[in-house]
Amino acid sequence: MFQAIHETVEYIKRKTEQFQPEVGIILGTGLGVLVKEIEVSFSLMYPNIPNFPISTLEFHSGKLIFGTLNGKKVVAMQGRLHYYEGYSMQQITFPVRVMKALGIQYLFVSNAAGSLNPDIKKGDLMVINDHINLQLESPLRGRNDADMGPRFPDMSEPYSRKLIEKAMEIVTEEGITCHQGVYVSVTGPNLETKAEYKYLRIIGGDAVGMSTVPEVIVATHMNLPVFAISVITDEGFGDVLHPVSLDQILETARVAEPQMTKILSQLISKL
Ligand code: HPA
């Protein structure tokens, strides 16, 4: 893997005139508005980047964007890779390894998630302060490269407490409603049954989604501080479970997105 990362990093450096990002950003399903705030210097299509996972139809337009956001040099993934698309855990997390090798010091992640907690409603935001990995396979399975990180990484603080505190200050200043909670990752692509939502709440989850945790585990392996936030797009609690469609999820994400973008954008400017 070291060789593949090296090759990809060399290609990117060449194509971006040695651009050195300080912050990496992974944008979730339907959450691309932040990209519009980036003053773009370079943009590379996933299929042209050596060793990047070959895009499925959904992310035919996947792009790695290099530019400046509020005075900070950033690299943003527009189009994230999901396990349910058929990629391996190593493939999904490969871009995180590459962004770290390019020099990022922070990783910011957004996603769309279903609420398990009756206090957290559709359209709300939730800063992730911990997670439960139900994707079951770790992206760190296999031989460990000690140059990248330890065999048994500590997971006592995968989501930077300092970044969460700063984010909550911004939330208060801006008068944004934003919860904190535990994100449960599942493989998908099917959504959960009523019994499964209930189970996920019982084991300690506040929200459930199909992404984020693999990237966070790999970031933690490399000692990279993470900030992650969910847009709640549907509700999995209560006696009646309403059917949800991707269109509804995208529409809710679109409506809630500006507030989330404000938090991410201000937090990045305050790093
Ligand atoms: N379950 C799993 N993943 C999701 C959900 C959900 O309810 N909403 C958005 N992503």
C-alpha cells in the first residue's frame, strides 16, 4: 500500500504544482455546497488519479478539489466512496491515506444519517462525538504498516474534543440548533427495519448511516484529528416507521445543508 500511496501522491503533486493542503474534507451524500465556497486552484477527476478506486455510476463525476477556503488550503473529496458499492474497506479509505501524505493536519467529514434519538429530528444537525462500528470489517484488517500507525490504535477520542468544543461555540454564536451524539455505521445499502432501528437505539446510537467510520478509523490510525457532522435526513424512532426514499433524503439534506456549511466553514477558518 505504501508504494501505491507514494505513486498517487507523486501524481497529484505534479498535477497541482505541489499544492499542500492543510485540511481534508469529505462531503456526504447530497452535501456539496461547501465546495462552492472553495476558491478552486486544481480539480482532478477520480478516474484519472492512479490507484483511486474506479468510480461506480453514482460517482462518475467524483472529483478531488484543491483550493482555498477562508484562507486555509484545503483538499475536498466531492463524491465519497461507500462500502455498499462493492469497494473494499482499504479502497474506501485510500483517499484519506493520500490526503494525509499530501500534508493535511485535520480531516472534516459530513454525512446524511437517520435519527435513532427522539430528541433529534429530521432536518437537525448532529456533531458526532463517538461511534459504534457495525460495518464489522475494519479498514485496518491485514498487515499493519508501522510507519503509518500502530497495530492496535487507541480509539478513546476518534473525534477531536477540541474541534467539537470550537464547533459548539460557533453553534451558540450563530444560534444554530445542533446536537451531539453517537453515530452507528452500517453497511447498507438497504435502510433499517423497525426492529433494527430500535436495536441501534438500545445499543447506544443517536444516528445511523452507511459511511464515515472507515475513514475515521484510518484517520485515527494516522493520528489525524477528525471533525464529523451528520445531517439528519430521516427518523427511525417511534411506533410508526415512515418509508424513506433517496429523493427525500437528498431533499432534507439540501434544506439543512446551509447551516452545516456555516459550521464547517467557520470552524476551518478558526483552525
Ligand atoms: N439508515 C442508514 N443510513 C442512512 C439513513 C438511515 O436511516 N439515512 C441516511 N443514511
